[in-house]
Amino acid sequence: MNNPYNNAKMQLKTVAKTLNLETHLFNQLLKPQKFHQTTLKIKLDNGKIKAFPAFRSQHNNSRGPYKGGIRYHPQVSIDEVKALSIWMSVKCATVGIPFGGAKGGIIVDPKALSQSELERLSRAYIHWLTPHLGSWIDVPAPDVNTNAQIMAWMLDEYEKTVGHQEPGVLTGKPVAIGGSLGREEATGLGGSFILTRLAKKLNLKPKTTTIAIQGFGNVGYWFAYFADKLGFKVVAASDSQGGIYVPEGLNPKLTLECKQDKGKIAGCYCVGSVCDLKKGKTITNADLLELNVDIIVPAALENVITKDNAQKIKAKAIIEMANGPVTPEADTILNQRGILSAPDVLSNAGGVTVSYFEWVQNNQGYYWEKAEVFKKLEVIIDQAFTAAWNVSLKQKVNLRTGAYLVAVDRIAAAMRLRGGNR
Ligand code: GLU
């Protein structure tokens, strides 16, 4: 079994040697500074009480307040949350925004809860965590299966508990209560900035470049939307129940509408000319990754490209929009096969970067136009891509290791300046 925490530790180990990282700093980075855990008990609509294990891992705050999303999923585990918090520290440092890393999670199938049960669970989670949160302590955000509405309930609960307004304590909020314009699209848009730069390096022309996207939630959809707008050909998309392959190219907007209508992507294709989606066929999530396309984009969960399927990948490049989709063993195989993987800490960093913009706007009480948000995002992603790319060339390592070298060097520098024992 692939343990994401072991994977994250292995990734740190890979760069510690090159950076000559002091043992005491390396050992600190291997585990979260703080780990909170509890069992939340919620009254269901039928009057029964149900218990949900819940966690928050605060990995490192040398570069700024802890930052990272909250995930609702039946497969959430302590080790997953710890790994995700390490990846957040690395991600914030890769793009150079002044945050540390954290991640939270609840073991729950949110699709099995009613809206009011979901609200009670979200409020209970944040109520429990309130003493450990604050706009200068730890700033949560959405992650898998959480969204702006959940952030709104959480902000409301937090502010009621502390007795003052503090919009900067959470990001990914609805715009009406202090969210940033462009936060919703940010992760996908950031990924599309990586796509253009990667395509240039690989000499791929948008028009003839085919893309398959695994996962069609907020991240996968907006990635598809911007890729399509840039002229790339999105030929496959999937959700947790399977997907579609449309060789002529699919329309992201129509696909989303169809998914919302049918409840899943798998039914969204038609043979013939009566409907808008062109001729296609249904495929599994495993098939999607092995399609004969130029770029695959895992945009759902971790550990989907492993040593078992890395040999079967036909794409020239991977853009990791999920966190941790490629295991270290798979990474080695992909390297040997010359398949370039743009790492998660770079590819999906658009989300946390606009979270940073949201936090800045909240703290100054002054809000920006969407165009400004997008422009500033491109500057940050461009700088991060260039830095990671150049280091990877200089050190003769892959792009992931390049990004990690940049990031861990920045974190270690902050730790040293603070005395080295944070
Ligand atoms: N959950 C997102 C991520 O993994 C966003 C985190 C944030 O905005 O703090 O990057």
C-alpha cells in the first residue's frame, strides 16, 4: 500500500542531501509541529448521534501562519493529513508566499449527509479547532469535497466563538463575505499557466496537443476550461464514477452541465448528431491515465500513478493538479521513460496563491478587481516555474526535485534565522 506520509518523507529526503540540510532541521521537517485530533459527534436529521474522526496537522510555520485546506472524505487518514500538510509547506515555499503548511480532514462521506447535517459537522469542526486558528496562526481553506459555502459556515462559527469579525482566518470564502474574486477559478487557472509554459518547453502546439483530465470537480473543471480557451484539445474527462473519451475534443462547459444534469460524467456522450457532445465512449479512471494523449492531468486524489501503471503511461507529460498523484516509485519510472511531470506543489499552487491574495485583501479591507488577481497570479506562477525549471537544469534533476530544492531551501533558511529549533 502506498502511504502518502512515507512518500512525502521520501521526497524530503531526496533534497536534504543536495541541500546539505542539517540533521536537526531535516528531522523537524519530517513531522508536523502540532497534530490535533478528535471525534466530532453530530446529531443527524433522524435524531441519532453519529461520530466522525477529525484531524488538523500543522506542519511548519517558520515562513508564516499555517495554511492549508480541510478535506471531507471516507478515506481520510492521519498519515494522509500529515503528508498533505508537508506538501502545503513545500507548496507555499515553492511559490514564495508567506505561509507555512497545514491540512485538515474529517473521515466522512459528505454525499451521504444532508445540507443541515453538513453544516452541523462543519461548525463542530471549526468550533473544536478555534483555539488553534487565527489569521496570524492557522488559516484553513477548501480542499477535496469542501467549498465556499462550508467556509462561510466555518467563518460564522469561528467569529461567533471569538466575538469579533476576522475574515482572514479562512480563505476560499464566498465573495459576499470577504472572498476574493477569482479564487474559484484560481487552481485551474494556475495549472493552465503551467500548461502553457510546459508546452513551450516541449514544443507542443496547443491546437494539436491532446489532454485527458482525471477529476472534474472545481480543479479539474477550471483546468479544462482554461486549457480549452487557450486552444488545447481536451479529449477526456472523468469523475469518481468513470469518464468519457471524445477524440474530437469535448466542450468543458457542456460536459459540466451534463454532469450536473446526469449526476456523473460517464453518461455524457452521444453517438450521432443529436447532442452537443461529439462522438465518444465511456472509459474507466484507470483507462483515462493510459490514453494515447499528449498530457494527462490527474486532478482528483493521490496515488493514482504508481509503479503498477507508470510503465503504461503513453503521455509525454503530466500536470499534477491533485496533491500527491504520483508516487516516488512511479516518479523514478517516469524519469527513466522521459515523461515530464509538473509537480503538484507547482501545478496546483494557484489555489493557495489566490488564498494568499484573499488573506491580504481581508487584512487590508481593500478588494481587488478580478483582472488584478489573475495578473498577480500569473506573475507568481511564472516566477515559481522559472525558478524550479532552472534549478532542475542546474542540478540535473526532475522538475519535482527542482521545486523541492527551491522550497526546502527557503523553509530551512527561515528555520535557521529563527534559531533552528522551531
Ligand atoms: N486545498 C488547496 C491546496 O491543496 C488550497 C489550500 C489553501 O488555499 O489554503 O492547495
